[in-house]
Amino acid sequence: MLAAFQSLSADAHIAIKVAGRVGISLPSFGGSARQGCPGSPTLFGCTVDGLPAYLDAHARDAGILIQVGDDGELLVSHLMYADDIVLLGDSPADLQQLLDALSGFCTALGLDVSLAKTQVMCFGLPVAVPPPTFTYAGRTLPHTDSYKYLGTTFTPAGMAGDGLAQVRSNVGRA
């Protein structure tokens, strides 16, 4: 299957159109699927399918415990939907371990994380306590006071407490 995807962009060329005029055709570089290629989501999905197992192997005890019915607890280290990934840590050390594991996974597969879209949010910190510093691939990540994931807005103060309960409920049913 990989060979089939590679053949889609093997001899791809690109050209830029400005003011109705098409420039010269140049060979494409980078070896990835072309933008807009219908196979891109499938290829991305096949690539990131290995992330949960990688996180489990490289950040085994990191995550948050979620009550699942009356039977016990489930350790959840991440949420994934399409190309959105949320890492969940119960402590700064947990989250940093997950960030390091994600970096290792992406480096091994040649994937890039958009650091412009990557932020950290800490829950339950006293207002007077500065949030800890987190890094991804050696770069410090900014903190945010609001994060929207699948239509639910989260804040450090817990303003989205009902949303968090809903996410926990959905994880419990999965």
C-alpha cells in the first residue's frame, strides 16, 4: 500500500499561478503526499495509528486516571481525533514525558508538529503559582488560558467542568 501512495507523487511537478499566468513547472520535493490529495488523510491515519502504542511504551505510567463505571479506573494519556492530539498528564513530569515520547515518535517517522498550534494548559494550579515550563524538541511551549477541543472549551479554572465531565463520560463508554 505504501508503494501505491508513493507512486501518486513520484514524478509530481508544481507551478505557481499569479494573476492568471502559470509559471514554470518544477519538480516537487519533500516526498510527501501533495496538498489536497484524497489519500492524504488515509496516509496520515495509517502513520499515527502507532502513536498510542508508542506513548504506552515510552510513557507507560503517564496520564490521568478516569473512573470507568463502578469497575475501576482507566489511565488516559491522550485524546486523538483526525489530526488533533491532546496529551494528558496528572503532573508536570507526566506531561513532559508524553511530550518527549511524542517528539521521539514524530522524529522516527519524519513528522512535524505545528508548534504555532501547540500550547499547554495546567488545571488546578493556585493563581499565585506560575505554571511549569514544558518543552517539545527543545523548544519552550506557551501556556494558554483557554482551549477548545471538539466543541468543548477548557479553562484552568475549570469553567468547562461540565465539558470535562462529558469527555470523561465519552471515554468511559468507548
